[in-house]
Amino acid sequence: MRQWIHAAITNRKITLFILMLLIMTGAFSFYESPRQEYPEINAPVAMITVIYPGASPADVEERVTTKVVSTLEEIEGYDYAYTYSYNSVSVTFLRLVYGTDVDAAWQDLEDKMDDLQPELPPECQAIQTNTDLVETAGLMVTLTGENYSYNELNDVAIQLKDALKGIQGVKRFEILGKQEREIVVEADYRKLNDLGISMRELYGLLQAQNVEIPSGQIEAQGAKVNLRTSGRLKNQEEIRNLVVGVSPQTGQTVFLREIAEVSFRDADTAYKILQDGKNAILLTGYFQKNKNVVLAGEEVNAVIDSFKASMPEDLVIESVLDQPENVRQSVNTFMVNLLQGVAFVLIVVLLGMGLKNALIVSTAIPASIMISFIFMGFFGIELHQISIAALIVALGMLVDNAIVIIDAIQVRLDEGLEREEACISGAREVAVPVLTSTLTTIGAFLPFMLLPSIAGEYIASLPSIIMISLSVSYLVAILVIPSLAYMFLGPSRKKSGGKGVIRLFFERALLAAFRFRALTLVLVLATLGFTVYAALSLNLKFFPYADTDRIYIDLRSENVSSIEITEALVQDVHKVLSQDPLILSETTAVGGGLPKFYNTLPIVPNSNDKAQMMLRIDMAALEAKESGADLEAYAAALQHELDQVLTGGQVSVKLLEQAEPIGAPVQLRLLGNDLDQLGEASERLQQLISKVEGTEKTDTDFENRVFEYVVRPDLVLAGSSGLTQYDLQSEISLALRGQAATTIRLEDGDYDVRLKSNISSVDELRSFGIKSSASELKIPLGAVADVALASEYAVIKSYKGNLATVVMTDIAPGYNAVDIQREIVSLIDPVDYPGIQFKFDGENEKIVENFGNIGSSAVLAVMLVYSVLLFQFRSFTQPLLILLTIPLSAIGSFLGLYFLGFDLSFVAMLGIVSLLGIVVNNAIVLIDFINTERAEGKSVKISCIDAVEKRFRPIMLTTITTVIGLVPLALSGSALFVPMSVALMSGLMVSTLLTLIIIPMVYLWTHRDAVPTPVEEKPVNEAP
């Protein structure tokens, strides 16, 4: 180490040049670094969708969903699947065990689904898989205009999409909400009966009359010329004039126009977009990963602004989601907090060490941060709220090593050593203790990189960056600080002015603790006891809600088959929202969910009875309206207002979550084999849970039975009439659902030609003639089948192979999910619910899982810290003595959270545990100095007193710099990081204060002088 320090000082110009080069490289890395709003997480979840047209939920469950799940179980890393079997659709969510090789599993999934396709009913469409459920939209632009049709709006959206093509950093754009038009051939079933023509024959006729088959070549004048036969239909009139047969009554030719109405109509709507209650088209953009979305966003917005300027004023183009702008504001806010922290730390160092020393020490901050940016780029760590917060947390610690180094050099200079020797010997003397302190802090954070959960992946950049920046700060302190000290430092001119009041207080407190050891121990234990009480009184919280100006609303109509009724429910909600001046914009998807506009937004499968709304709130106006108002209170008030006025469906106002989505804080999953039992049990439990104090918005996702008509053919009668099941089902499907027979190309685009009948009642269906494929006779459906009303479940859900439903509840302000769930458990007697299994799956389970992971990491961190201390002190007992600072820090952390009213969240708990690698540094300094003093022949007591006296300034200075560096983060208002910063600050302050008293006292208690000699109590000088 001496050689390195000597080389750095001797070649100081090269040392400083390399430093400046690294700082500039770091600045460039910062400029080019990928910027995001939040960390990318690779959730091990996939969605598999299969369309089975016309199939009932029971048929979908039996013939599709069970086969899909059975195949998924063969994938390596399979954990469980939860499924939804709707009418005509199967949706399966696959969850892998965390830590599985996701890429290999997804490839295996694709292969197995390809193999499964032939085993499904032939009517099933191709299996669709989505393995990127965390992909989040970065841009959402709506286009509206009262004077524009959907087609016109879609054309404008296509123009805008084309204008945005080729922008670097943009992955793709998608257009949603277009309402298709089609040509409908609505056949009169009575005339078909009279003519003896079937729907299948009419379907085949439309196909056969709109073809263009390559005809080959013919020779002309010695050359071969291509021949093309024109056979495409060109317009509606040609469709109307198609010949369909000959009338058996008159013998005249029958044209299609005589038996069917041919007209343009809106296609059956399955999904549509509304903006502020008006019909809209949505253009959604996705940015590439590991790119600076701010730079890409600037170019995108420039193109959009230019495009807007070229459009008519009555065409409204509105950016309802602009992730690059959100990222820019978020990063800028955190960078301001970082710069504030730097300024605060510099002021503290200046006041504590003088101008020259402060300027030299302050070099460690920008140098360490900028060099850290280089390593962040190398390890692929993006710039987002977690990574910047990590820099702020590390900020105060970055100067600790430099402070110790410069203090040791100053002591050697004051002793009269030659400047070079003073710099080398001073730095070398403390190099090992400084390395030990750095390693203990790194050892405390290292296990948190290994947390086996999505939450651990979400915060992984925090321990990574702290370890990187501390490692860099050690190298800067050892190699750069001595070089700067050689250039600028000299012997101190400041004369000792005696002891300050604070130092005098601690020395007197220490002597009192020596004198009344038992009383001191009792006071500490009593404080620890109260701390345990305070810790147990804290509300537990997995992650706080996101700091954003957006909330969303999930809607579900009671009518599962009509999207029109769902849209009417949405319009009722819009009427309420339009009266609220705090709502800046309202974007709605009817028939499913919006594109994923936040990384934790749950996926909403498309369904006619579902809708989702994204609301952007004027946060400045909200905070000005009522002191202390927040988004959570506003959402609760809005929920109450909507509950008072809406009927015919359910509406849930929700806040965006962070890290890993949970949904309702308390979720009770019911598993069984009988849907009727599950329905009854869910209704009883919903009523039971809603009466528990602290619950609100208690609901169940169980879908009740819906009525439907069922055609039950008499197979004997049908068979004797020459009718097969295919004859019956294909004719009924064509008559009622309709099907696109062909496509024609018009001037403004391609249009499907859909064939259906005009049957509109059950009696008409019974009289509908079914043509036998064997006898060519038409038999009324009512003659061979019974058409009756029946009830069936609208959706069948399963979880881990069992039929399932969920009863869920939100938590009122002032209550927590853990206590509520404990109360619910006490009220449920499984005996009252035979055939039903219960599984809770809410915030409590996430807390148990992830807090348990933190506990395991804490044990590993303690072992790593102990190992480092063991190598330095070569003692088994002294490292244990140093580890006493850990419970002392817990006193401050838990009491800080308790008295300031914060929840104990996952990140706050992370901060508390990470303190164990920070607070031991003060004890290391004290124990190391005590050992040095004893080696010089001083008694244990005098050595303890000297340690507090002579190490008071560096201990307090490093503590204050660390605490003061966290002040901007504590005042930032971030729901995620304020509790963590409070836990760190209060824990570090209390631990430092108690360490200066408790550690020497316990040291005196556990160590004896080698040769007992009477020692006079060292006098304590009065303050000047």
C-alpha cells in the first residue's frame, strides 16, 4: 500500500490527470446513460390466450383450458397457473418459480403450445402467448374530433405513426380503438326456407364469386403472354346482383338482393377508446430498453408538435401519457436532491475541518460519483429513482474515508514530519482501518443483491450502487487525497481552544456510565424494551403507492355479454368525473384494459363487461385545496361518490403500486370442486369480511350464472331426417353469429363481407330450416331440437388446478392489512365451509415472504461484517463488542419511524438492516484507538476516555455528513424513500450518541488491565 501511495504522490500530475479523465468519462456516461422512471423487472409470468368461437365457458374449460394447463405443467420452473374460461375465450396466466431461466422457459412454452395446437378443437384459433407482461407503454396519444369518423381518425393516426417512424430509441407504435366497417349480407330466413337454400350454400356462393385464380399463359405473335381472369367483386351493387338460384315456384332467376339486405354497417365492437367521454383513437408508443428515453422523447414530442400544427383545429391530438417527460422530471428532482446533499455535506466538512481540508475532502464526492457512473454503465444499471436515491444514500459516506485520511495526514504534519512522509505515513496508518470500514459497509449491503423476489430485483440497484461508490471512494481516498494533501496542506495554525460543550457532556456522561454501570445498563435495556413495543406498533406496509399524478378505475358491468351496456356504465362514470375540476384528463378503454401505462398495472383480459379508465389529477390544485390532502384520500372520496350514484355494475378506484402488484391488500382465495359451493361461500364471506372494522370496498370476483338459450337436438329425430350435428351447429352459427365469407377491395380500403340472417327471436329460430347435407331437405329446427332457457356460469376460474374465486377487501386509512387479516382468520371456521379450501394471498403474504428474505440477508450480512472484523482485530470477543452497535441503531430507527408516524415498509426495513454495516464503523474507530492506547501502556479506563476525547471529532463529523446527506431525500416527499431515510438518519444519530458511551463502558466491563495499578480518575477539563 505504501508503494501505491508513494507512486500516486510522486506522479501526482499523472494521478490528477487520470482523475480528471475519469471524471469526464463519468460525465459522458451520465449524459448517455439510459434513463427510466423505474427499474426494469423481468416478471416470470406469461399469458396464454385461445379463441374458441361459439363455445360455452364449460366447453372452453373442458376442451381447451385444462389441456393448456396440463401442458404448462411440463415446463421447467413451473410454479402454478390461474385461468379464466369465458364464452369463446380461454385465458391462462403462467407463473414460474422465481429464479428460473425465463428465456429458456419462454422458448419451451412456445414449442409446447405449437405441439398442443393440433390437439385442440379444430375451431380454435392459433394459440397466442404473451411473455412480456411487464412491457410498458411510454407514450399514449389520443385523437378525437366531433366532425371525424373512426376511419378518418384512424387515417390521421396512421399518418402520425408514419411520421414517428425511424426515431432512434423507439421500439414500435400501435394504433388501438379503430371501429371496423363491414358489408353485411343479412339473409331473410323465410325466403331461404322457401327457396330451399342453406346458409352454408349462400356462404359458399359469396366465396366462389369473389376469386381470382392465376390462369396461366397463352402464345400470341410468337410470345407467351400472361392471362388473368377477372373475378373480384368491386362494389355492393355487384354483391346484390349475384344470382343465388331459381325459384321453385316461378322458375325465375333469384338474385341476392331479393332474399337479403346488403349494406354497410359498423362491425360488432369488441374494444373501443374514449377520451374525456368522446370516441377516440389511441396511438401507443413503446421505447427500447437500455436507452435514454428522455432524448428519444424530445424527438418524438417535436414530431408530434409539428404534426399538430399541420392538422385542423377541430382535430384534437392530446398526449395523455408522456413517460420521457415523467422521467425527465423525476431524474431532475432527484438530481437536485443529490446536489443539495452535496452542498450540505460540503458545508459540514468546511465547518468541521477548515477551508483547505474541506476543499481537499470535497474532491471525493464528485470524483466518486462520476467514476461510479462509469461502472453503472458497465454493469448496465440505468438511471432511475432507485439508482439516484442510492447515490444520495451513499453521498455522506463518500467523504468518510477522505475525512479519516486527511485527518491522519494533518496529525503527522502537525507533529513536524516532512510533507511527503507525513502524507505517506498518515495514509498508510489508517489504510487498513478505512478498508475495514468500507468492507463492513459493503458486506452489509451485499446480501441485498441476492433477495430472491421481484421486490428484491426492483431495489437491486440500490445496494449495487452503494457498494460501487464506496469502493471507488476508498480508492480516491487512498490515492488522490494524499496527492492533494501533499500539494496544498501544511502544519495546522489553529491552536487548541479547549473542549466544546458537547464533547465535555459526552466525557461526563461516560464517567457517569463508568460509575453507574448497572443503572446505565438498565436504562439501555428499558429503552430497548420500549423500542420493541414501538416496532410492534408500527403498521406494516409492503411498498407504498407510486408517487404519480395518475389513478385508474376498473369497471365491471353486471351484463357480461353486452359491450353497449358497459359503455353506458362508463358514460355514467364520466358524468361524475366531468364535474370534478381536479381531473385534467380521462382516457378509457371499453371491452378490456388500457395498454399497460405503468409497470405494475395488472393485465385486464378483454371482455365485453370490462372497462378501464386512466385519470390524470391536478396535484398542485389537490394539495392547495386542502392541507395534507393526498392522492389516497382523494381516491377514497371519489370511490365513495361513485358508489352513491352508480347502478348496474361495480367500479373500483385504484392507486398505482410500486415494485410488485398486489391488488387488494387482503385477498382470500377460495378453492373447491363445485362452483355452486364456491359462489355460496364467497357471498357469505363477503358479508362477513365487510363487517370487520377497518375494511372497505369488500368484493368478490365470483361471476354469477347468466341465462342463455340452449339448443338440445333429438339425435334420433335429427338422424332420421338426415341431419348431422355439423349441419345443425354450422347453420345456427352462420345464422346468428354470422361469419365473414370474403373480402372486397374498395377505393378506401378492404372490407369484410359478413353473412348472417335476420333471425331475432326464439320462435323465428325454431322455424329456421336446417338443410340436410344427406337429403338436401330443409327441416325446421323446432322439429328436431328443443330450444330452452338455461343458466350457466359466465366465467370459470381456476387456481393450481382447482376451481377458484377470490374475496377481497381494501383497508381504511389508519388500519393495516396484517391486523385486518388476523381478525378475519379468527372469524372463519373451516367447518362451516365444507369442500372449500382457503388461501390468503395479499399484502400480508408479500410482507412475510420479503421481510423474511431481508431477515435471512441480515444474518448473512452480520456474518460477513463479523468476518471482516475478526481479520482486523484477530479476536472473537471484540467484533462481538462492535456488533453491539446494531441494536443501538435499531433503537433510533424504530423510534424515529414510530414518533414520526411512518409505516414499516419493505424499503424502510432494508434501511434499518443496512445500518448494521454503517454504525459499526464508529465502534471500529473507538475500539482500534483503545487498543492502540493500551498497547502504549495506558489503563483500560484511561484508554476508553482518551478514545472518546480524541476520536470524538472524526466520529461526529462522519456521522453528521452521512445524516446531512440524507436530508434532501427525507424532505423529498417520496413515499418510497422518506421512511427509509428517516430510519437511516435516526438510527445513525442515536447509535452514534450511544456508541460513544455504551461501547467504552462495555469494553471497560469486559477487559481488565494486565497488571492492576491504582489510576487516578482522569480530570475532565471545563469548557473554555
